[in-house]
Amino acid sequence: MRIPFLHLLCFGLTAVGAEAQRNQPVPEPYAVQNVRLALAEDAPLNTILLRDGRIEALLPQDSEVPSEYRLLDGTGLIALPAFVDAYSHAGLTMPEPWVDQDDPLDTERDVRVEMRIANRKGILPHWSAADGWKMERKASEDFLRRGIAGVLVAPHGELLAGDSALALMNGKPRREALLRTHVFAHAAFDARGDGYPGTLMAYHAQLRQFWMDARWQAKLQARRAQGLDAPRTPVDEDLEAGMRVLNGQQRLVCEADSARDIHRWLALADEFGFQLAIAGGRDAWQMAPELARRQVPVVLTLDWADEVPDPAAKETVKAPGKEETLQESPKEDAEEGSKQTEGTAKDSKTDRWTYTEPLALRTERRREWLLQRDNAVRLYEAGVPIYFGSGSESAKQLLERLGVVVEAGLPADEALQILSERTAEWLGATQDLGALAAGRAATFCLWKGSPFAKKSKVRYAFVEGLLSQWDDKDADKDDDKKSDADGDSDAALGSFAGTWVLDFGKDSPDLEVTMKLEVSEEHIVMGTWEGQGDEGALDSQSVTGTVQGVDFVLESEAVLEGITVPIKIEGTWHGDELSGNVHSNNPIVELELTFVGQRQPQGDR
């Protein structure tokens, strides 16, 4: 019997296609042996059986393992559920808002007597982060190497910014990485673009007007559904999304760092009856009793400045058998003075006065930093539901800051529960994240040491049964880079000091700024800046800040449109080059510029 050639060709193509399908990564049966399931050193050892991306069983250490399982020896490692980042902007690109959704404003007519019908500056609640999220495999791996497998991707930067989406850090395309869409609605006292609204009062008016419009639309639709007289309502996705919040179908997560902003959101929630959560929460401890009474969740981004050195620590001397006292050593002072005199005679360059901030100011800076560090502990002790998110920072910083919080008093076991099971439950993802238990998704990490210790590392990570692994060399790369940067900074502390010329490129081609900076032993930066713009010379202003490793944060003032506003200058420096941005959050005069800079040669300073 002769078989047509075309049939043979089709059969061959089918076979190749089937083989290609089998070459896709699929979870293999694994037996992870000799691992602890808790931080305690004396915790019993266990074997975890994985099959088809789920945890099949948790067995005692000496249990017999069927032959079809691949063995993974986890001796010395701790198996913990993968963490969940409860608030992140990673991989998210916000859309350009469609502001004018009503009739164009007639500029030839007199003053309007009512609000515009659909001025939607800052209003895009119908938008979903799932539509603007794209995570590269390397970025996804950065989260996973910190033990984080789930990330709530949150829209931001608008009064009503849209809905968040929960994503899995599996390195797969978006359709396979997303776990949930439309998780929470998100809000902030902020709006991009020019024009109304642009002040805090206007933000409140815009939000109130929108929510009242949403209520009115719902009433009209209800009347029409009952067959009663009512005008036709416009098709408006934003109003529909707004009603989901007002009806209690969706929680509104509001960005707020100051106690005043938290109080403002609480007042709006009382007025319109929506469920509230706070993101950021830097000063939330000031509202702890009220937040605990209402059981308002707070997602802490731990976005504080670098630790401020304790000014009392350097002067503390402990005598044998006595309490710690503050004292000065006359002998050391005399020797230091002698060295300075000798140095002055040898080299005039050492006869330079270095500014040191007053003790009272350094003490106050330290006190403010401690309040921010202890914020999570105070909220936890008050009974406020807390979660943790990286915000606009990295997963690495989140874990490092959590280590500081645990050292400050948050129990490590509680921190683990918050990062895993409680966050997964809050986000409605308990089937896929949050627990190491039979029947649950095989999404967990094997840690070398406690996650909150400085030298801890993730050696292996399973995401729905698929294995990723890193050896010690890979895990140490980032730490080595950071150590090198810090070491260079300490070895040449004055390197950041000098005269820097900043170029703002296309952001402001006619603007040139010169900064003259000094750096103290406490990494405090002091100096001045002056500039030349298209309208002539700019008044010289003082500048203060800090430099840690290659990162610097400076604060100053600038006169913009006749108004003096505070500005922040942030960036990184390497050798004789630096780059960063200048910005101001002043609601009247907004500023956002990027720059690159060059150190001016010493002879030209």
C-alpha cells in the first residue's frame, strides 16, 4: 500500500510539534531533603515532596522517598514560603491620562458657573496595571533571589490611578505570570500634567466631584432599570470603576506618608464610605490608635533615609564597673591639636576648616531616623494590620530594611508570617502563595541563614515546582559590588567634595549649575550652588545632605517663577562624573529635571 507523500509530511510536522511541546519546562517530581521549616537552629529536619507544581507531602527526615523523585539535598538550609511584595511599581508603565473627556472649553464665553462635566486630570480608575506591566526575566530573577515570588504591581502618581495586579516572578510572559487582576484600586494626592487640579485643596475637590458623579450615575441607572423616568447616562468606564469602590466591592489603597495625609484619607473614607488601606505610611505610628481601632491595613515601604550616625556613640566611654558616661580626653585633644599644628606647618592644604553640624541638630536627625525605623514595631504593637512593599525601590532594599526592623524589635517569626501567609491571604492568593503545606503550590525558597541576617542568601527557589538555583559566587556578586562602593567611599571620603558643573541637557539647555561641596567625617555634605539660566544669573543657595557610597541626596532651595520652593538633588557619582535628578513636589510650581555632571579640575576651582 502506497502512502501519499503529503500524508507523510503532515505526520512528520505533527511529530516535530509534539516534541517541541515536550521541550517546554515542566515541573519535575522533587524530594527536597534535610531542610528546616523554621528559623530555630534545633528545628526538626524534613523532606518536601513536589509533584506537578504542588507540594505533595511533608515528611520526617528519615522517610523513604520513592525512586521517581529527583533528590535535592538541603542540608543546612531553611525552607520558607516565598515572600509576597504587597506594593511595588516594578515593571509598570503608567499610561498618558486622557484629561478632556467633555466638550472643549469655550474661551470666548464668560466665567463658568458650574464644574466641568468630565475634567479627568488625575482620574483613570478604570485602568489596570495588568495592561501596563512587563517584567524582564532578569528583573524577575532579582525579586526571586531575595525570596520574593509574588508582587502586587500597583499603579501610582494619580488621584485615582487604576487597579493593581498580582504577578508571579516566574520569568514567563505576562499572561502566564499574572495571578490576579483588579486586586485593589489605588489613589494618591497627586496628578500629572498642568492645569486644574494642582493643589491639595483642588485634589480634594476633584475626588469629591468624581465620587458624587459616580453616585448620581448609579442612581440614574437604577431608575432606568426599574422602568422609571431618567435621562440616558453616558458610557463612562471611570464612573463604573468609581462605583466599585463606593459599593465596597474593591478596597482603595491610598498613598500617604505623613500623619496629616493619613487623616485626610480617613476623613474621605468616612464621607463616602469606602474601604481604605494606606501605602507608604512613614509617619503612620502617629495615627496608630485610630488605625488600630478601624483596622485599616498599612503597607509600609520602609523608604527612610540612610541611617544617621548616633552623635553620642563616638563620645561614649565606659569605665570598668561604672555606667556609660560622656567625656572628653584632654590628652587626646592635646595630641590632636599638636598633630594639626604640625600638619599646618608641613602642608597648608591641611589647614582647612571642616564644617561639623551642631550636636543638637545631629541628635535631632538621629531621633527622626529612629522614629521612622521603629514605625513598623509601633504599629505592630498597637494592633494595626501591617504589610511590606518595595514601592519604587528594589527588593534588595526591602529585605535589608526589614532586617533593621527585626533588629529594632519586630519578632522575626511575625515578619515571616506577614511576608508570606498574611499578605497572600490579604491579596486573595492563598492557593498560589504564602504557605508550605501539602496541597499548596510548590512556591518556596531554600535560604542559607535567616532572611533578615546581613549575609543570608537564597540558594534554591521553586516557583510552581520549577527550580532556580544560585551558587555562593552568584549570590555574592551584588554584595561584593556594594562592599567595593562603600569601601571606596570610606577610603577616600573627601572624593565627593569639590566643584561640580551640572548640565541639564534637553530638559533645560540654557541652565548651568555649579556646586561647591565639602564632606564631613559623618558623611554630611555642606556647600553652595549657583547657576546661570536664560534670564541671567541665579541667586546662590546653600545645600546640605548626605553621601553614602556612590549615592548622594542633597536638599536646597530655588526661586521658581518668583516663589522660593524646596528642591531635592539625588543621584550617583563615580570618580569625576555624576548623574541624577532635581525635583520639587511643591503643588504650585512643579520641577523635574535630569542632569549629568563633571568635576571641575582643582586648578579651575
